[in-house]
Amino acid sequence: MTDTPTSFVTDVRERVGEVVVGQDVVVERMMIALLTGGHLLLLGVPGTAKTLLVNTVAKAIDLKFGRVQFTIDMLPSDILGSELLDQASGEFRTHKGPVFTNLLLADEINRAAPKVQSALLEAMQERKVTIGDTSHPLPTPFLVIATQNPVEQAGTFELPEAQLDRFMLCHRIDYPTSDQEETVLRRQLAMGLKRVGGGAVPKTAFDMIGDEPVCGLPDLIGAMETVQQVHVSEVFMKHCVELVRLTREHPAVELGCSPRAALAIVQAARARAFVMGRDYVIPEDLFELAEDVVLHRIRLSYEALAEGRKPEEVLEEMLHQLG
């Protein structure tokens, strides 16, 4: 187990590095989400190690991990759970769904119908689930990391703005570099076979995940407490409020950020400062996190879209006004 809150970050990153090649920024965003109790939405094409990353982090910290593959025919009870009739006793018993976990991977959340999306997002907001007439609190910590495929849109239901606002961060995952991809190939070629019973199958990266955690829940709580002590200056807070205000006043933006955005920037900046080994936030934290906090919360006007404007360009303009 870790000795200090700062070694918590180092130990988790080292464990992830043993399994996943690259994706340092994604790991940083996951650490920020864990340390602040915020939820994370990952946009990335299939095969960019999203599931592997979440699984590795969960096992590194000894958290309970659950995964749900969203499909169009899912029902809310498939995630939340339901009441089942016990034939022997004639009484109803509660069957808890996969949402009762510490770290839930919601794979391709936009493939489920809006009713299912709403059920999960309500659990994310209130951190409790009602099954029948009984309300059940979710485990603590409870964190949702949802994924979306930004390319294939057939058979998907886009998350409405009000539901996207529930996600503290939305990060876009890029393909690995050529060197990183070569490293992935070398690792795969060196893995060999996994013998199961009398047969064998080729090993995958999932077989590389260590069963022994490098830290536990007390270490995570200690790190979360340290994050709460990170200093945020009055100037930094004013810049956060100013950025959110600019999203509401920019002529190219039809829908600006809610007050949740300013809260998300401040909390995420605190956690990023901790991950970087500082006990105070700096302007770099705001500029590094702005895209992940703001872009999924704004909607450009039809006129701006018709002119070929992109949200990233509009955000860049607003950040220049801050500088």
C-alpha cells in the first residue's frame, strides 16, 4: 500500500503503464474523476484501450468494477436491478443491478434508449437507486466512466445537453502514435499462451492486469482529502466564472455552459494540481482542462455551423479573451 497521498498517483500510473501503452492524458483524466467524484465521458473509436484502462485502474486501487454494454433493447432494470418473486417463500427479493459498484464502465452509452440513459444518469446525480418502493444508496465511491463511438451513428440516441451536463469531463481519445502502436505489437507477440484446463488460448492485455492492488480505498480517501486542501486563488475563480460567462454571450454559441461547468473546472483543476505534485492551481490547469469541461456543454448556432465554425475554434477565441 502507498505511504503518502502523492505516491498514490505514482503507484497507480506505474501499474497502468505495465498494461496500457501511452494514453497518459486519459489516465490523468481518470485520476481527476476518481479524486473529485466526478463522472467521465470518453469519446473514442473502438480498440483504443478504453475498457482495458478502466479495468486496470479499478484493480490497481482495489475497487469493485462493473461493465455494461449498452444496446438498443436494454431496460432500466438491466442496469438498476429489480424485485423478483421468490417462489419458495412467496416474497419479493431485491436483485441489485451492475450499477451497484465503485467503478462502472458504461460502454457505448448512446446505443441505449433515452429511458435507460435517464435511469443511469439519475443514479449518477443522486447516487441512489429506487427499486420497487425502496431506495438503495450506491457504494462509495461511485464513478461512471461512459464511452461513445464518435464515428458510427447508426442505431444510436444522442445524449441530450441536460444529460451531458452530468458528466464532469468529456475527453476525446486519439489513436496511439506509431512508436506506441509498435510497442503494443511487441508486447502482444511476447505474451504467449494461457493454459486453461486441457486447452490453451493466446494471452491478451487483460491477462497482464495484476491481481494484487497497489493501493486501497483508504489511500484513495487520503488523496481525496489532500485534493480538498489544494489552494484556489480568487483570480483563478474569477477566470473560471468569466469563461463560463463568455460561453453564454459568444455570438456563435446558441447554448452556453451551466454553473456546473465552473464547479467542474475548479474541482478538476484542484485534482490536476495534486496529480502534478502541486498544492495550488495555476492558469495552465484551466487551459488544459477547458476543452474537456466546456465542449460537451455548449452548442453552436445554426449560423455558426453553416459557416463551418468548430466548437474547438470558438473555445480558443474565448480562452484568448481570458488571457
